[in-house]
Amino acid sequence: MSMRFVSVRLPLVLLTAAWLVGLSCSAAQADVGPGGAIPLANLAGAPVLQNPGFECKVGYVESGTWFGMPLGWTGVLMLGAPQLISVRIRWGGGCDSNKWVERLEGEDALLFRSEDLETPPEPGKPFDAAVYQQVAVTPGTAYSLSGWMVSLCGGSATPSSCPTDYYMEKLLGIDPTGGTDPLGPNVLWVGDRRNFTESRWANLRLAATAQTDRLTVFGRIRSPFQWHGNHAFMDAFSLVRAPTAHFVNSPARISDFQARVQWDGVLGPDIRAIPGSTHRLLFDVQYRVGAQGAWIDWLADQTAGSATFTGAACAGEQTYAFRVRSRAEQPEGPGAQPNHRYPGVWSEPASIVLGSPTVCVPRAFLPSVRQ
């Protein structure tokens, strides 16, 4: 049975006061951010993820000594009794402290700490815990989620004592139907099992098309093995309208075994609005034979452009389907930090019939034998 934390809600009078304070502080600021970028919250249609950096200063509700949720987030325990708490509260002494704590951006992060971390006889008990937030979205629109996590199997000591076949799994998820059950059938997940000695803070990202006017984002830590010192951190989530991709001038039929495939895409207004962004589009293209075949990787890390596809010769007419996906990524060098990467969703398939109705017959050449 899962255990749910109480969803964070502030009294209306506090929310109103906070809003008025924020208004007075921002009234003198221009609507255009650094580098001419328009703040994401000001863009019509942009998704608004509340408290994406898990900052306790934004709002925080404690539920016992070791449990607390940042404003906007709800916690769910599927296994065990880990400690979920603000890093600044746990090790900094409070939301207003200036003490250094582990985080990726801002001043805070969310800590997942295994029960009996270093307490014999069973330290580091297994757990599976998640946090989620529902976001108002536009049905039929694709959204891209990027988040950062780091896991420490065996604690922070190096070299790590974590057995080679043990892991803590970091998971980022989207439910495009707006459901709030982390174990629900509609949740799409992407995971990373590397320990901090291999990856430090790892960027997880995925995209999905909203099916209702609510989309749910999830952050999850699954620690299936009992091992001392197991804990993890979560920080810096970002939800934007995903970059898009499409084919250009795609022919329906060609009486040849080769076809020129062209594609292009759009970065999208939310990504362009990120202050300091140097994101550019990269594309992946896949194909399949027929309408039901398995998708096969064809091109990766391409810029907008075209390429020649060669089908099977001497096979008569053959239908090939193509799909393209864009990814917004920043090149090495200066750019927005943290370095979020935003994948798009695969485009609708575009089909091309290649070849001739007549199957070519290979010629046989026989040697000339003289008597």
C-alpha cells in the first residue's frame, strides 16, 4: 500500500500577501529578460511548473521530523519509509541559512534518504518514493520535461563501497493523461542507474503529448537493494512546449529505388525564451519497411536538411515509412545553466513507395567454353 503525503496548500491570505510582495518587487522590471528573452511565465500557452527547484523558501510544509514537501509537490511512498526533506532544512539548519548544501541550482534541493542510513543491523533499507505535480496544459500539444538527480549508493565516500550489481535508480516521468499514481499504466518513464562516481548530477529528459488539460510530472528514486548510506538528491526541473519536427515536400511515390528525404523543425517559443539559451535543433530519423515493421535507426544528430534513402533493389514496389524527432540541445561553451536538454516526440509517419511494379531479373552470365 502506498503512503501519500499531504499536498502543500498555503492559506489564501498568505498566497495573496506573497503575490502582492512579488508584484511590488517586479513592477519596476521590464517584461523582457536577459538577452531579450521573454520570461517563460509571460508566454501565452507556456506550462507553469510550480517551484521547479524544490526551494523551501518558496513554501514548505513539514509532516513529522523527516518528511516535508516543497510548495506545489506531493510525495508518494511505494516501498519502505525513506526520509524526504529539504536539503537546506536537513543540513543547512533552515530555509534562511547561508550554509552550503548539496544542490544543482538555486539554494535548495530535495533529499531522499534511506531508512536507518548507517544504523546496524540493517542500514540503508530499500525504498521506492516519488513526488509529482499536475500542470495545466493544452491537449494535443507535446511537452518536454528535463530534470536533474544524483544518487549515492554506499554514501559519499570514494572509492564507493556499493557492490557492482547494486544500484539506485533515478526516474523522471510524465503521465499525459494527468493521473497521479506513479505505478499507473499511463506513466512514461526514463531512468538512470549510474552511481555518483560515474555521473555526478545526471540530466534525465523525455517528452509526451498531452491527452487532457492536465499533465503530471514525476520525479522518483527507486532503491531496491539494502545497502548502507543510500541517498539521493533531486533538483532543477523544467517543463516546456517541446521542439517539433516535420518532413518537407515528401513524395508519395517514386519509380526508383532512391528518394530524397527532407526535414525541418521549430525550436518553440518556450525554449527561445530561456535567458542565455544557445539551444539548437538536432534531428533523429528512423524508417521501417511496410506499415507494421519495426522502426530502424537511419540518421542521428542531424541538422535541418536532407539525405538520400536507398531502398531494396529488385524488390518491385516497396512502401517505406519515415519518422523524425527533434532535440533542443546546447553546443559546448556558454549557455543557459543548468544545461537542460529538451527532446521532442516522434512525428507522424510519412510513407513513400519506391521501385517499379516490375521486378527486375538479374542477368546470368555463362562462361564461353571452347571445344
